[in-house]
Amino acid sequence: MAMAPEPTGPAAGEAAPIAFEWSRLLRWDVAVGILLVAVFATGAGSTSDFASSSNLSFALNDIAEVGLIALPMTLLVVAGQIDLSVASMLGLASSLVGQLWDAGWTFETIVPVVLVVGVLGGLLNGWLVTSVGLPSLAVTIGTLTLFRGLASVVLGTEAVTQFPATYTDWVREDVPGTFVPYPIALFAVVAVVTAVVLHATGVGRSLYAIGSQEDAAFFAGIRVRRIKLVLFAVSGLFAAFAGIVYTLRYGSARADNGLGLEMVVIASVLLGGVDFNGGRGTLGGAVAGLLLIGILKNLLTLNDVTNEVQVIVTGLLLVLSVLTPRLVESVTTRRQSRALRAGDAPTPPPPSPRPGLSTRTG
Amino acid sequence: MTTRSTVRRRGTAATAVACALLVVAGCSGTTKDSEEDNTKPEKKTEATANPDAPIKEGLKVAFLPKQINNPYETIVDKAGMAAAKEYGGDAKEVGPSDASASSQVSYINTLIQQKQDAILIAANDPNAVCGPLQQAMDQGIAVVAYDSDTAKDCRQVFINQASSEEIGRSLVRNLGKQLNYKGKFAILSATQNATNQNTWIDFMKKELEDPKYKGMELVKVAYGDDDDQKSFQQTQGLLQAYPDLKGIISPTTVGIAAAARYVSDSSYKGKVVINGLGTPNQMRKYVKDGTVEQFSLWDPNDLGYLSSYTAAALASGQITGAEGETYKAGKLGEFTVGKDGEVILGPPTIFDKSNIDKYDF
């Protein structure tokens, strides 16, 4: 993993804690990865139909939309932001697809139009956060309601169906010779690109800097506003695209499509060890979290575990994912201070500044 | 060397662009109309029905309600599972905890993986569940819709709880008997353009054409918009406008409960007959205190029972879902598959003092 170069200026103090956090972070990523493998192995061993290629194809296809949205969401959360409006944007995109299709537009025109709407919605979020200076949590709670409302205005309570088979097949079928549905193949490609951006480019390092200490990042010459604006636009774009995929996969355009899906997206990202306060996390972790939630749900459903229990399991995992790194941190700190008292420790790193979300605006 | 690889790379890029263009050109102009022209030809069911085939032993039957823990659907599914026990099947109920359009899809996929013999579904969205259900049927799984239908070609049989005609006519028949075929009555409906309400009201009017109702007069159709407060006020308005009103039919559960509530606290109690479609839990106290003598609704137990037996008949090859096929559904007797694979449960059940405590929904 590429290390951030020594930041200059006020951000310099960050270098040591970041280096320290890296090693610990990796542990949680790896833990989620190991858990994923363990769940998979248990499933393959205990449930006869679990490891069949058709079941894996189903299980993967079920997380296609969540996955596509989770990628830009990871970047946002690393930068200390959040976009709660994604599922509503998915619904708005679905409504638009339905309405325009019903009005006789060609599907090839509908797709770019809907994607542009997604970008515009994302830019609205981004503008309110960066130029007006509102916290992203508040802004996107607002647009969550706004976009869902617009979706209902566009399509009302009806459902539009009968989409072109060429496209619905594309969304439902596997890449020949594999059990990977096309949307998941696309997800994999975008995930690799996102991982490269986050972990191997200057932009990625800027995101960590913004998430750790926004003011410091700004004074270090990072174009905080522009980066955030682009992130929100990309998030809107992917949410709209996920809306098209969702509409085709279920063959039904409705204003209430994807209701509450934003919580699954955020849960996946957080489960993967991406810190809600920003500045920490890896894309690999987020993808592992996503797969873990998807595989676990499929496995539990196959074993007739009721939905209530499934929700409890996911919830406990989520609490664990937030709690464990903190526990590790406090244990490490205590050990360090004990070592310090013994008098043979090197100078301890200063405590990492963890400003609250409210200071992370504009 | 460098040149060649550059050329090759350029060539690849050009090919990619050309392909992309071709794809776009090839697909451009996919509109709703062009799609409707090339709809797939109707699939012929190759399977033939053998009405004498016995119900197979140990059929795996799964109920997929709109949402789990909905008291009405719980009754339906429990009755269906009890029926499965009767014919030696192995039934279960699975489902989402929210009634959203697509939450049922992953459950259907799972049921396919589990190689169930039959899936019974109360669809949240007639089309969102279509793809997976067709896959299920392709793999020889019997698919029955109950309570809420899917699109026609996504299931083999739909169990309709009651025909619209039967609901409309029976409500007038019941009220007629209660009023001795004499007197004015009104209808308290839901919204002015609710399709099912208007269909029922049309059939009520047709039933009234029978000469035996010549002493009865429908004075007004009022609309309470399925809003408790508004239905309450409409009832009040009707009784003030027509002091000699003898009866009210409310073919909506919200309306009948509101009408009964108004009458139970007024001087009209015992003088005006309230009838219609209601649920036992909402209506119990009005039946007990004498405000309402009887009301109707289909029996969810029978709905579940019939659905379960229908699934077994399909999975055992007794029927294929084609019009005109007949089969036996345990204690409920013989049923016939109607047009579009619909099976009608029968006339609505009448609830009164004698049987209301047997129901909890």
C-alpha cells in the first residue's frame, strides 16, 4: 500500500499518527476478509446449495446496486463526508426511466438523460456542502426526502414495466462461463479503478488528508471544495446508474424502488472498517464488508433464518466493526503509556486529532 | 517494435470504438413500441394434466407472503401449512419484513436454490417478481399466486378470494334479507374512482334489478375516501339527509367500521342495518353490542387451504393451470380453473355473533 508522502505545513503533525493507524486499520480489513472467507467456507460446508454457481450468481446480483453506490460512498466517507440521498436518487432515476420509456423515448436516450440528472442531483448536494457550507449529513437528509418526493411526482404510484429484453437480459445474465452477472463484472472493474484512485494517486491521499483534518488539508494546498464537489457528483452519477440497473433487474420502474437502501450501503462501508469520522479506511475493506453482508444474508436465507434475526446479526456485526478498532486503540494506548512510565519508550505520537463532523464543512 | 505495438494498440482501440458504435447503432431506437412488436411468442406448456394422479408424498411447499407478520397473511399461510400437513407435504413460510416491491425477489431465488416443489406468492409488485418466478417454473417448480396476483404469465394459477360479481351481488342479497326487501338504503364507498369499489357497486345495482328488490331503493352512494374521519362524517350526513334510511352497505373495511362506530353511539342503533366488507377484529365489538348483525369477507383460512391444495395439485401433475381443468381441494371440494388460470374461492363468508370469535385478523 502506498504511503502518504510527508505533508508539509500545519499537516506535518499528522504523519506519525497516520503511520501508526495504518497498521491497526489493516487488522480490521483483514479481520473482515477472514470473516468473509470463514462464512463462505461454513456455508459451502453446511449448506448444500450455497456454493452452486447459480446461487452465487443470485447472491452477487443482489448486491449489484449497493456495490455500485458503495464505491463512491467509500471515497466520501474517507473524506469525512456522507451522502444519504443515494437511494432516493436511485428511486428518482427509476421513476425517470419508467416515465420516459412510457412516453416512447428510446432507451439509448433515456440512459444518458438519467445519468445527467444523477450528476445534477449530486452537484446540488456538493454545492450545498461546499459553497453554502452546510454539513453533508444535514444536506443529504434533505435531498433524501427531496429526491424521493420528485420520484413520486414523476411517476406517482404507478409502475412501468416491459423494458427491452436486450437490456434486461444484460442485467440478469452472467458473463459467459462464469457465475458473475454483468453488473457485478462492471462493479469489479470500477472497484479496481476506485482502489487505484484511493490508494495510489495524489487525489486519494488528498481524500485521507481532508478526512483527517480538513483545514490542514486546505492550508496544505489541497483543493478541498473542488474534490468534494466532484465526489458528490460522482456519487449522484453512480446512484442514478444503479437506478437504471435496479429498474432493469426487477423489470419494474417505481418511485419507491430502493427505499432504505442507503442504510445497506453505509453499513457495508462502515463494516469494512472505513471510519465514519473520515481519514481512515481502505476500499478493500469496504468491498469485503459489502460481500460479507451479501453472502451472510444469502446463507441465512437459504437456512430459513427469519429476516428479524438477519437484521440482528448484521446490526451486531456493525457495532462490532465500530467497537473493535476503538478497543484495540485504547489497549494500545494503555500499553504505550505503561511503557512510557517504565521510561524506555520513544516519544509517543501525539494523540490524533479527531474533530467532530460538525467542523467538517465547506 | 515500438511502432508495431503502437499500431496494434491503435488498432485495438479503433476496433473497440467501432464495436461500441455498432452496439449503439444496433440497439438505437429501442422504444416501447418497437419492443411490443417483438414480444416473445406464448410458451406452450408441454406438460399434460393427469387428473387421476395422486398427490405426491412429501412435497416441499413454500409460502411467500407480502410481508411476514401481517396478521391477515399469517392466517392464510398457517391454514395453507395445515393443509399441507393433511396431504403429507412439508410447508413453510418465508418472506421479507417490509412489503416493498422487490424484497420478495431474493426470497424466490433462494426457494429455487432450495429446490422447492411449489412456491405460493402474494405479490407485492406484479412485475418485479416475474423474472425469478419464470425461472422457477422453467425448473419445474409449481407457482401459485394468492391474495395478490402477479402478471398472468408469471404464475400458473391465481387463487382469487372472491369474484367481483359475487361480492357485489351477495352484499345486496344479505341486506335484502335483513330488511325484508323493504326500505331505502345507501352505499358508503371509498374513493370515487377506486376500481374495485366501482365494480362491486355496479354489480350491486345489477342485483337490484331483480324484481324481488322492488321494495328497496338505493338513495345515494357516498364516498368516505377510506378515511376514518371522513367516513364517519359521511355516515352522519346520510342519516340526517334521509331520516327514513333503513340500511347502509359499506364495501370497504374502513367505511364499515366508521359507520358502525357512528351508529353505535347514536339513536339509530338497532334501527339502521349496517352491512358490508369488514374484518372481524375491527367489527367484533359492534357485533357484540348489537350495532351490526353481520358483515362479509372471504375466509382467509379457506384461501390458504385452497391455495395449498392447488399448489399440490400442480406439483403432482393433476393440473397444469389450463382453463377447464378440475381438481379436488380436500374438505373444500372440487374446483375448476377458469380463464387466465384463475380459481375462485367462492362467495364471501358471512361473519356474525355465532362465528366471529373463531377469527383473529
